Amino acid sequence: MKSILATLAAFAALVHPVAAHYQLSQLIVNNTVTDNMLYVRQNTNINSPVTDVTSVDLRCNVGGLASGATTSTATVVAGSTVGFHVGYGGNIGHPGPLLVYMAKAPSTAASFDGSGQVWFKIHQVGADFSSGSLAWPTSGLDQVTFSIPAAVPSGEYLLRVEHIALHGASTANGSQHYISCANIKVVGGGSGSPTPLVALPGAYSPTDPALLINIYWPPVTSYTPPGPSVWP
């Protein structure tokens, strides 16, 4: 029986239909799903993922660092709910965790490349074991929402969402990172000091247990998403 399950798991890990790829291309602000790529930086690999976690593409996707100046900046209130919607009629089609980071720009978000130890995590959705087995709450969703921390200082930021697909992660560089960065301006902020700060790339390794994992066999009984802890 174990050999049959292992074979089925291996087959499932090899099936990576392009149709299941997705792009979190619409910012949700003021309870409104905004247009594709209005506030989200345009990438150049369409809906394909980043698989090299040591590449600068891990920061804002392929081409995302070059498109900041042509992307509008959304104004959001500290403490308010924002989010990302999957564009073009898609949904989150693979199993895995979802992470959200922010990085404060020294001047404008549009001109910021997100380099250095400037990124802090504000939200994550990991695995759910409440049913007695592994489940991924984000699977099949067409949008995710979360709060901008009320304590975050006012200013311009990059807001980065990352969904990590783990269906092929049983080998190094098998995890698929679906990434989008939005330009935002936070108003009504607090006086908090976000920590810990990490660099992207730099926060992950291809052999991190959260990224090098067979989610099918043997049964997974615990899971911690990669990267720093959530602030605050």
C-alpha cells in the first residue's frame, strides 16, 4: 500500500499544468479590486513562477524591478485591510503557503528596488492540520486579504505577496514562487519599528525545510513557512 501511495505522490509531483499557474496582479484597496497592473508592478514572465531563490527575481518577480516607475502608487491607511486578487480569471492553483512582506522606500516606492535588509513580514498563511491531515487554506482562492499593521510608520513602501507552490518541491529548486510587488503609500501610520528585517534574496535557501519537502509522502505532520517571523 505504501508503495502505491508513494508512486501516486511522485506522479502528482510531476504534473505541473501551465493552466494552474496564476498571477496576483490586482491590488485590493478600499474594498475595491483595482485593475490588473495598475498598482502592481508588471512582470515579464506572464504567470510563470520564480524557482531560483538566490536570484534577484525573488524580490519582485522577473522584470518587476524595472517597472516601478511606470506603476501607480496606491494610498492605504495604516490598520486598514488590503489584499491581492488573482488576475485574468485565475485562482491559486497549487498547494503551499502564502507570505506578505513590506519594505520602506527611502524616497518613493516607484523608484525603489527593494535592495538590502529592508523587508519585514506582516502576514502569512501556512498549513492547516485541524482535519488530521495536511491542507492548504489558500488553495483555490482567487484573492487574499490582510491588514496593514496600524503601527507601521507612514511613508512609501513596496508591498510584496508571495505564494509558494510545493507540489514539486521534493527536489532542490522545485518550489515555485508566485510573486507580485505593489507600490503603496501608507498614511495615518504609527511609530513602530518593524523587525526582523531580511534581504530578498537572502532570506531563503534552496535546502530550507520549508522549500525542500515532499508534501505527498511520507505524510507531513508539521510545517513552518520560510523567512522571518511576522511583525508585529
